[in-house]
Amino acid sequence: MGSQGLCRSAQNCGNGATITRPASERITTQGLLTAPPCASFPAPLYSNNNHIFEKPEEVKHIHSLGRRMADDKDVLRDVWFGRIPTCFTLNQDEVTEREAEPYYLLLPRVSYLTLVTDKVKKHFQKVMKQEDMEEMWLEYEGTALKWHYPIGLLFDLHASNTSLPWSITVHFKNFPEKDILHCPCNSVIEAHFMSSIKEADALKHKGQVINEMQKKDHKQLWMGLQNDKFDQFWAMNRKLMEYPTEEGGFRYIPFRLYQTMSDRPFIQKLFRPVTTDGQPNTLGDLLKEVFPAAVTPDGILDLVFVNMT
């Protein structure tokens, strides 16, 4: 996850924990503790910190994640501004009037591809005829990239072991209808984003926090993400990450565990921050329940790269 693959000092943004297995077996957990668009699923959201843990007991109690995120503004800011150096090249089968030069961009891990690639589209439009251009879509080593996944999640799933810059191929024809969704405008991304936020809040607060927010608050969340404005986004997102101290935590921890080689793209289950006898659950406990293969017989986790909200 991060530009250096598995690296203790990598500065990432996007949630998730990637089991260090071959790329063909890559698995990532995406936190939904708040849900930005990329989330989109129940959303990814902005990570608190990146660590590698080898033992379950070394994992922070996940019931405290919400409180920590609300307080650790410097860490949240570092995560927000995490970037992935990326090189966009035009597919060699595209018809051009002259040679298309590559386009380089620093992609924000917490955003969506369709929000940040307008400059890429305009760059390649300069060497193509209008009649040869259809909806733009992006591909990495034969895999069409899903726009409704956060950029950080896409990188961690498909390219975390590759050298930088991340090489993405741009297409304007032969849209892969069976693999990715169409995204005709930003309002589609916004709808997906808000759906993710509502799903995550339903798990955390029974939907009470998001329902008490006004329409202008929802719009501020979206505009903060769309325009890459940290303070604007977190002024509203903070409300979604807090809970009364007496409640001891969220009702459930919103998360998704993504898989690249499976008929089931992700695993999602109800998971409480504490056990029935009141003991705090850890990330290790979650993995044992949801994905036992991540834990060896002696109880030590395979190396897990953690990036959770």
C-alpha cells in the first residue's frame, strides 16, 4: 500500500490492510468508518496510520479508532495528502494524429479516478479526432480499473508491489461493459459517495448522525473531497467519526475485505468493537473471524499492512 509497497514509513491514504501474499492472492481490507466516495462501497476512508503488525496483540483496539481519528488531526492530514506518482499512456491501438506523449500526475489516494483525471483526458484529446473518442476508461496490466473504488484501494489491490510511477493505460474505445460501470458525470460519483457514507453511519450510529446533518453539510463533505480540501471535508466528517464516551464505541465497525482472485470481490460482515463479555476486539480478531487464512496455526498473523480509518 503506498508507493513503496510494504514499508513501515510509507505515507498512505485510503484504508485497508493488505495481506502480503502473491499478487494473484492480494487481499485488502477497506475501512468504512466514514465513507468517502471511494468508498463507494461502504466506503474507504481515511486512514489513521500505516503499520505492519506481526502479532494480534500488537494491533490497536479497533473500538478506539473513531475517537483517535477525530483527535489525530496531524496524522489525518498526512494521510489525506498521500499521493501516488502515476504515468498515463495512451493505448497503442488508439488512432492519433501524432504521437501521444505520456502524462504524469500525482494521484490522491483518498479520491476517485474519475474526479482527478480530467487533465489526462484533455491531454490525449489534443492528439485525437473527436469522432475517434468515446468514454475514457483506464486499465492496469489488463485489468480495467473500477472508478467507484478509491484510488488507494486500486493501487493496493493491483500494483503495490510494482515500481513507481504507477503505469496506467488510457482507452477511448471498446469500453469493458462487463467489468466496470459507466460514469457519465460527477453527480454519479457524488451519489455513490453519499450512499457509502449512509451505509457506514447506519452501522456505526443507526444512521442518526447522517440523518441529523443538513443538505448543505452533505454538500460540504462532497465538495471537500471533490476539491481536495482537507479542512472543509473534516469539519463535517468529524461528526461521523465521534460517539458519546458512555457508549464505548460504534455499534459495528464498517469494513470490507477485498479480494482480487475470487468470485466474491469483497467480504463484509457485522463486527462489533467489543466482545459479548465487554473485551475490546482487535484487527487480529476481525481477521480471524472474517479471513482465517490470514492467521497461522500458532496465532501469528501473516504480515499485514494496515491502513484503516
